[in-house]
Amino acid sequence: MAITAAVAGASGYAGGELLRLILSHPDLEVGPLAAGSKAGSAVTSVHPHLTALADRHFMATDPASLAEADIVFLALPHGESGTLAAALPAGIPVVDLGADHRLVDAQAWSSYYGGAHSGAWLYGMPELPGVRKALSQATRVANPGCYPTGVILALAPLMAADLVEPNDVVVVAASGTTGAGRTPSDSLMASEVMGSLSAYKAGGAHQHTPEIEQALAAAAGDKAIVSFTPTLAPMPRGILATSTARLREGVTGEELQDALHAAYAAEPFVHVLAPGSWPRTGAVLGSNSVHLQVAADRHSGRAVVVSAIDNLTKGAAGQALQNANLMLGLAETAGLPMTGVAP
């Protein structure tokens, strides 16, 4: 008998990606679909590619209806999932794609998001030490953010191996427009985005900064300080992140490569590319994969790690499904594409 999956926020980009993946999952079937502002609308009026759901309509966001499923995904705007999660039965597995339960520090939440802190859940990045085992026993999981996924997977092994300094991290990352969600905005109009690359929330203002620092500090066993500059790229989906950190004295490029290979040799979704090959977003499009490459910049004394992910898949819905598979005792890779679509 198939396991039913409910999605709250099913009309958004991440919600639509979740539905696409669930439809191809061997053990899951689509359950209740909630979308408050789109309640009563046909699923295909928002997601025309999901023709398998042509007879389905979005419903109002009702905890009791969502709880009829075997697992619930919350793909809601930041600050909205905490209240809904609290109204769901304690025993039902929940994966929150929003930020509400990622941060341990309530002050960090207040500073970057505002409002009441909903408390921290297990941070669901299976590739980090100990997380995969913890997921098998968890009923509440906080799905990582899109930018943090690429940055943390790039730098955490180097921090854990004490190859770089955690207090001098600089990240510049470009994301496709779907990372901003469906809410209409002048800055996201095609005429504004096409042919233009622009920075936003620079100067330490982006809300993913404390999340990245939290995970890197855990890997390093010391405080992490991150300068993060996000940019908007003229493409629908994908993230290319260039993450740098100051090298410890005497560390070589070979040691950096070895650390990444050691961390991810057995990981199905993380690929350290061959020397001389650098990640590109087009290669991971539509997949749950992460492509990494690293170099030692001798001139500046910094490690440079470039990562590419699809922000809607590994950066959101795909990672959420990966977490759900582990929570439910299913094959971790079930329903998740490993190969990108190109060109």
C-alpha cells in the first residue's frame, strides 16, 4: 500500500517540484494538497506540467486534512510553518522546507526573520556526519535552505579536517529567479532579469547567513564568520556558489581534494569533479545532485570551492524527499533523479 504525502504550500515552486518528484516515487502517492491563496483552483492551472494531477484541486490549509496523510511536507513562506506544524499530531512525520525550524539561536531568528522563534528541529542534510542515522528516528525535520546546501556541502569537510579557518569565509552565489518564490515583484519581471546579473541583500543582510554559520561552526568546532553576497541570475533555476576560506598554514590543493573525496566517496548525490572540471548549473538541472570542485589559491592563501545545485531539487524539494525517504525507512535515492537534464 502506497504511503500518502500531503503538501502545504503546494502551489509554490518548491511545492510543484515536490509533486513532480512524488509522482515518480515508487512508494509514495500524492495526498492532500493545500494552498491557501489558491484553494479551489485546479492544480494544473498553476502547474501545467503536472498533467497526472489534472483532476485535483488545491484545498484550504487545514491541519486535520493534512494529518490524514502519512507524511506532511510544509512548503510555506518563512514564518508560516511553525504555527501549522504545532497543530499537527506529534506522531506524524513532518518535513519543513521553510526556515522556521532551522536555527538553534532564537536571537538569530529574531534578527534575520523577526517574529516568534518556533524552536529547532533536526537539520536535515543527510551528508553531514551523524544526520543520516538521526533521520531514521526523526519525526520532525528542518530542510536546509538552498544557498546553505551548496555552501555547507562545499566547506564542511574542509572545516572538519581543520584545513581552513572558520572565521574568514567569503561566499558569492548566483541563484535562478525561482529562489524568490511566486510572489510578483518588479525586480523579477522578465524585462528586468533578462540579460542582467544583480546583487541583493548584500552586506550580511541575507537570512541564510546564520544558517550557514551554524552548520560550519558545528563542522569546525569553533565559531564561523561568513560574508555572504547573493546575486540574481537570468535563469529560472540553479545555484552556483563560490565559497572561499583562508587556508591553514601549509595546506595543499591535494589535501583539499582528498578531504572532499573522503567525505563524499560513498554519497549518491554529491560528486567531486575531476581536476580541471568546474561545476555548472546546467549539469545538475532537475537533479538532486551536487557538483563540487576545489582549488588552493596560493596567491591569496585561500581555499576556493565551487558548488552547483538545482535550487528547487537538492536545494528544496529533492532534499526534502531524500529526508523523507530516510525518515520512512525507504531507499534514500527513491524517486530522486541523479542525472541532470542538458542542454
